[in-house]
Amino acid sequence: MIDKVIKDRLSEAKLLKSQYRRKEIRKYLDYYSGTSTEEYIRPYFQGDAFSEIPPALQNFTRKFINKVSGIYTLGAKRNVENEKYFELTPTKDVRMKHSERMTRLLGTIANRVYWNDGKFDYRPIYYFEAYFDENPFKPTAIIYPLLNKTADLSDNEGLQWEYWDSEKYIIMNEDGDIQNEKDNPYGILPFAFTHREDQIDSFFVEGANDIINCNEQVNISMTEMNLGLRFNMFGQPWVNGLNADQNMVRAGSNTILDMGDDGVYNITSPNGNIMEAIQNIKFQIELVASNNHLWIQWAESGGEVPSGISLMVKDMERKEDYYDDVSLWRLYEKELYDIERTIAGYNGISLPEEFGIDFYEVEYPKTVQDQILKDEFDLKQNLITQAKIMVRENKDLSINQAQAIIEENKSFNEQIVEQEAPDANQDEN
């Protein structure tokens, strides 16, 4: 049965749809890393265009993806009543930050949980094919390429594939010939699947195609603009009446052209407006940013740095997305923990069933007045203490040290007031 499943799946993986998906993933990764993106805009230009100018290869994909991936910006606090767990997961926050970004970029990825040298480690799987039984949203098997010997992801030649289900772990070549087969010691798939948004009608969720397409269009537009500047910035010289036996020489202030009695020399200036082209590029970037609940402040716009309150107003929709994402990633973290618990149990380590997680939310910068008003409110509502405010401003202090300083300052200030009171009365007399 397994052999048939593997061979059938490998056959499907070689179909055009599967190849297209692999190419798409490769393209998204290239734009995120900012490498090899020239090949995606080259078909839109004549073959010799890039011999005149270098192509525009701007990369705002990484900035946009990183900006909208805010769950693990400050890490997370996992609530597990076993201190051993935190020794087992030293790289988890770093790995999960990367996984969140790749999930945002690609739409759906698989996160492999490894047991390595007595600790957990995690590897994102960008491209994979999944099997399903009755539940179309819960894979029962997964197969993905281990090694690609060519730069072309549509080329399946020379690939090794790794297959997992709840019973078997198999490595095979591109023809489905088994090279290594072992029992799955865990009895589960050691993979947690993460999606950029809740699934609707398909296991796989669409990636950041709007950002990628915009990045590509901007690179095309900027390349076109640079070509126009190259050839038309100072107009196109033209002549008529030049004798056939005369060679055209480069015009210049120190050159006299002899075009005969009826010759005409002129320069045709381009009608295009460079500022219109720039504004169009800005519009494209601002539109895709707005669609992702981001806002852009161009460097030349000037003005004061926005306060924390204004940033919160501008970023309100992004905050709503953040809270939606928190709900999803709580589920993914619980799925990861259940896998970790199973793997730990296989290795003789018992972890509790209960698991909780709190994500640290990024705080907006506040003006001094904003902070004063917030502190006054929090103190009035008993949400904070003076000592905690002092520790926040001076992290070298402990709560007890801060409280002692506050009491000392209070006592000193009261003495000053008492000493100045008689002098005030004398002045009145």
C-alpha cells in the first residue's frame, strides 16, 4: 500500500500544477531574500536592454513581510510547569519568528520538530505534498524533497524525497525507489502546519502574492524609467539633409555639423513626466501597503516623528490583524507542544499535558506627556506602583530598592516643606 501511495504521489508531484507551485514558492523566496529577481523581469524587456542599464532590483518584500509578522517580535512566554522544558527549547523563539515570516510569505508551511542532542530543534518545510483521509484539513502523510541538485525547482531529476506517516519514515529517489525505510517511533506526524490565515475551502492558503506582484511591477516600472532617462533625458537628436557621404558625428557645443543647404538639425524632447512615473511607483507601493494595513512615511515628506497615540490610530487595523494572528498561533503552539510532548516521552522525559502561552506585544513609543497621563491613570486604578515605574526607568534597581528610594525621597521632601512653611508665614506678615 505504502509503495503504491508513494509512487502515485511522486507521479502527481511531477505534474504541471505541482511544478508551478514549486516555481511560485521559489519566486517568493527569491523576492524575500532579494536574490535572482532579475530573471523575473527580464522577459518584459528586449534582450539587449540590460546591456544599457542594470535592472532595478528593489526589495520591499522582506520589509513588508517582517512588518506584518509581529507575533514573535518580542518572543513569547510559554507556561509549562516543568523547568526542564525550557532547557529543551533554547532556539524555539528564533525558529518560530522565522516560521511566522515564511508562513506570511508562502501561505502554508510545515514545521518539522527534531530531537537533536537531547534538545528540540525545528525546521520549516517550504514545499511539500500532503495526504488526507477523511479530514481534508488534517494531513495523515507528508512527502517533500530533501535535496535538489539543480537550480530549477521544476526539475524533479536528482531529487531525494522524504515520506512520513504515523507508521513509517521513508527516504526514496525521484522514481519512488526506497533507499531507507524505518518505523516511525513517535506514532504521529512530527510536523505542525501553519497558515497565514484560517483555512476556508483548502488546506493550502495563498501566500503574499499581492506584495510579490507589486514588487515585480515596481522593478519593471523603475527599469523602464531608467531606460527612458538613459535615452531620452536630454532629448533625441535628429537630422535631415545630411549628405550620404557624410558621417554623422556626436553633437556638442564644440562641434559644427555641416548638413548642406537644406539640412535641418533638431532635438525632440520626450513628453513623459519623470515625476508622474515616480508618483505611480509610490502609489503602487502605498496601495499594497494599505491592503496589508501598513502605512508609509516617505523620507522627503518631513514633519515630526509621530507620537505613540497617532501611531496607534494609524495602526489600528494592523492591531486587529495581530489579535487574529495571536488566536491562530496559540493553536499552532499547542500543536507543536503536543508533538514535543510525544517526542520527549519517547526519549524518557515526561512533560505535563497543560500548556499556555502569552505573546509579548510591541509597545508604541510615547511622548513624555502621553506617558505621564498613562502612569497617573494606572496609579489611580492601582494597576501599577511607584516602585514599578521607577524600575521601568532604571532596570538596575530591584522593586525593594526602588521602594526604599521612594520612601527616602518622600521623607526628605516632607522635611523641606516643613522647613519652608514658617518662612512663608513670615513673608505674609
